[in-house]
Amino acid sequence: MISFIMMAKNVEKYIDEAIIELQKENLINWELIIVDDHSDDSTFEAAYCHAEHDSRITVVRNKFVGKVLGTNYGYSLTKGDIIKCIDSDDVLLNNFFKEYDNLQKHEAHCHNAYIVGQNLSVMTKYLVPSCILTESYEFVLSGLISLPKWSWSFNRRIADIIFPMPENLPFEDVWIAMNIKRNAASIYHIKSPVYLYRQHTSNTFGGILNYEKDKVIFRASRLIKLIEIFKREERIISGYATDILDNVYEYNKTMRKEDLTLRDIFSSRLRFNSKLKIWLIRNFPYLIRAFIITKWKLSRS
């Protein structure tokens, strides 16, 4: 059985679409654990309406505060042998279930996605970066190379390593990616886009293609906090010196400066390509967005 964990907060406009698409699957056993994170709207009621008529759906209120602790709570309620986190304003397409036999053969799995607008119109494709599949854990850790948490699924052995996540973790994605990369015997890549990742200006990280100054500074600040936690976390750093994270720390420390100058960038201890990347992101955000989309298009051609 597949256990889906769905954190939900103020998504009354979108959660029906997420649930209804899952309900199309009647061959593979699945359950959906929805954890309402203190919504101010009718999200809980909207989800509960589905649960009343479908025993596969469980809706609970978060006993804690925030997505990290709420996801820990959601995991404690699961019964499946495969675990997947999905966002309540996104849509996991039914084609995902066609991979069930392959999911059972591997300890972890990831997939590509469509990046869509608020009305689910396709903007472009999100492609899993090949390096997270082919490079070593040391390489991935040193750059905190990650995927969105919705891209992953994993078996219960891996889940028991991931959970519970540290309660002071600022967000989940990198934690999940690092633990999978370090511990999974094999990672299966679903190359078809089986997920609709909806973009909002209010996304916690501003949307996957948003490089506006305030979003970039926010991301960098959160990553610095994450790195400080990782340096103390045995599940992440055991067997490695903490200086493995020094370069990515310096990168984000530079990136988060409000009034960043050219001198700040090029006097840092970073490699030239990292300095150039910071300069481009902070000065030409729309160019970076166009570059990423072009790279994705070329990767699938």
C-alpha cells in the first residue's frame, strides 16, 4: 500500500483537485493522511467531506505547529510500505500508480513534474537533476543538492530513517533528499512528469522559478539555518567533517546580504563560478529563469 501524507493550510480553493485525482485509482491500495495545519479557511471541512465518503482518507488537525512537525505526525499515522508526501495545492497524476511494480523494487523513487499556473495550465517541465542520481553522497551533501519533497517516494525502511525530522528544521526538502541519498540502496527515476506543481507568488520559497530579491534572500537565510542544524545532526554529518558544508554556507551567507555589492561577492572565498552565479541571480533574475527553462527544454530534446 502507498501512504500519502498531505499537509494542508488555507487551500480550500485547491484541495479538492488534489484529492479527486487520487480517488481515480481503484486498483492499487493507497491511503491519504491529511494534516490540517491550523487553517483559517474551510480547508479542514473540504477535506473531511471526502473522508466521510472514502475510508482511504483520514483527516486530522495538526497537534503541533508547522509543516515539519505536522509531517512527522502524519507519518506516525501511516500504514503503507511506500510513503510519499504531496502538497495540498498540487496534483499527483494517476499515471504515478502505473509505476507501482517499479516502486516495490527500489528503496526510493523520484519523478519529473509539470510546473503549472494556478489554473493548472502547463508552464514548463521540472526535470530531476541527474547529479542527485549519479554523484556520491559526499558531492550531494557538499552542495545541498536537493529535490522538492513531492518528487520523492520511499519504502518504510528509508522512512524510518527520515522520521522523525528534527523539530527545529526550517523546511523538509533537503533533509529528505540527504537521508534518501545517503541510505537508499537504489533510487528509481520516473522520467515522465506525473505531478502538477502549482506556482503561487505566496509559495514558501516563492516558486521554483522565482528569483526575485526578497525570495532569494529568504531562501538563503533558511538554508543557513538548515546548515547549522546539519552540522550537529548525526543522520546527516556522521563520518564527515563539518567543513564539508563550509562552501555552501559561505555561498548562502553572501547571497542573503540585503545590500550586496560587487566587492562583497568577489572578495568572498568562493570559487569564481559561484561568485558569478550570485552576481547573475541578484542582478539578472529573469535571465536565470529563462536559462533554467531553456536547460530543461534541451535536456528532454
